[in-house]
Amino acid sequence: MEWTDIKTTVPAVWAETAEAIATGISGGGIYIEDYRDLEAQVEAIAHVDLIEQELLDKSRDEVAVHLYIAPDENFAEIGELMRDRLERAEVPYRMEYTGVRQEDWETGWKAYYHAMDIGTRLAVVPSWEAYETNRAVITLDPGMAFGTGTHETTALCLETLDGLVKGGERVLDIGTGSGILAIAALKLGAAKAEGVDIDPMCVRTAGENAALNGVQNDLTVLVGDLSEKATGVYDVICANIVANAIIHLVPDVPALLAKHGTFLASGIIDTRKDEVIAAVQAAGLALREVKEKNGWVALVCGHTGRE
């Protein structure tokens, strides 16, 4: 197997956002193609003004971010995580893959995704693998929706839910993806869960995974955003998305969160932690705990004055 190059091209104004997302995701190399100040760079480095025409013809309006994925890494999950984060940050993009065959891409999950124990009560098990355990098992077929438990952002949320859900809760999962967080909450004893996602593919996948786990009657999955779909109050609200999206939606959270409820925000690159914390506090929520893992952050929040 060879290395995979995931090339993501974005408008130049979104270059820093795309680079930050890629940096947080990548366990390997990153290369940025940015020709906006080509002449100045050449002059500074080489002190010449003769530049090959091929370089001069490069677009100055776009920047390409290359993620180089090692043969022993799950290129399928990394690629879909990049898509998920870009879309939730509302970044326009084009994505290309080289060094991997289509059939390898479609079955890439199975090469690297195996059963795993999370926290003290949970086990995440792919649908094609047998796994004997006394834990609450989440059987998952992620397809092309992000959320398997292998990435730090999802693992942080699952570990938090493992200690948080005691039984009977009403749960809202914003940006549900594969449905893993909502399904985990139900497996841990929550009474009802709702998953909301702007991507119809994710809604379909989450619904299929709910059926795999026998919780389809307790999980409602809806296409749309928070303001359109959420109703009433919830004991637990999860948002495993990106910093920009959390900052945008958090003002709506207090009205949806039960008095003693918990808002769990994840998918935050550590360099934007303080910015998201400020937004959470500005919305009137109190920060209870900050959890970090390999450059990713999860915030555990609740109403101020909680007894």
C-alpha cells in the first residue's frame, strides 16, 4: 500500500481555517500550496526575478492543503473528518485523492476500524466484527459519516457521556454524523435522544445505526439545524462539530438546556479553546470542565448557579 495524498483546495480567504483543520486532523505530513505572494517569496529566498511560467500560471485566488496519510493510517476516516470539519465551518472546497484506488476507499474502514473499549461502560464495535464483552455495546457501521470513536473528538465525548448519563435523560446531539453519541447515550440509559444534522447522508447513516443497535424507537434523527429542529428542554446537549459552529449556536443552548443539564461541546482545536470558552460564557453558561487529548478539546458546561 502507498501513502495517500488528500488534496483540499479552498478559496484563499479560507486558507488559515483549512490549514488549522488539517493540522488538527493530521498525524502525518501537511503541505500548503499557496502562490499568493510567489514573486515576493522568490525574491526573498533566491534573489531572482525569473520564475517558470508553470508557477506564474498557478491560481492566486485558491490555496491547496495536502494531507499525506501513511499506509497504516485510516485514510477513509481522516478524509471524511476533513470534509465534515470544512462543511461545518462553511468552507467551500474541492477534494481530490491520489495514491488510493476507489475500491480501497470504499472499504477503507474495515482495514483499520476495530472494536474498542471506551470509559468504564462502553464498547464500540464495527458491524462486521464479533466482540464479547459485558459492556454496553454500540454496533456501528460508519459508512461515510464521521464518528467511529477512534478520533479524539468523539472519544472525548464518549468518555464524558460514560460518566454523565445515569438513566432517564433526554439527549440532543447536534451534528449527529454516524449517530454514535446519541446511540451511546441511549445504551447508557438515556430515555430519548434526538440527532440533528444538516447532511441528509448523515441522517440516513445515523438512522441505520440506530436500527443496528435496536434503539430506533428512542432515537429521532432530523435533517436541519438547531434552531429549526430542537424543541423543549434536554438534560444533555452534545455538539461535536467545530469551533465556528459552536460559537454560532451556543446562544441558543441555554433555553434548550434543563436547569441541571449539561452542554458538551467538542471538535475544538486547542488553539481556539479560549475563543469558544469566551462564547460559552457570554451565552450565560458556566464552564465546569475542560478535557484535552492530542490537540483537541471538549468543554463540559452547564447553567450558572447550578446546585
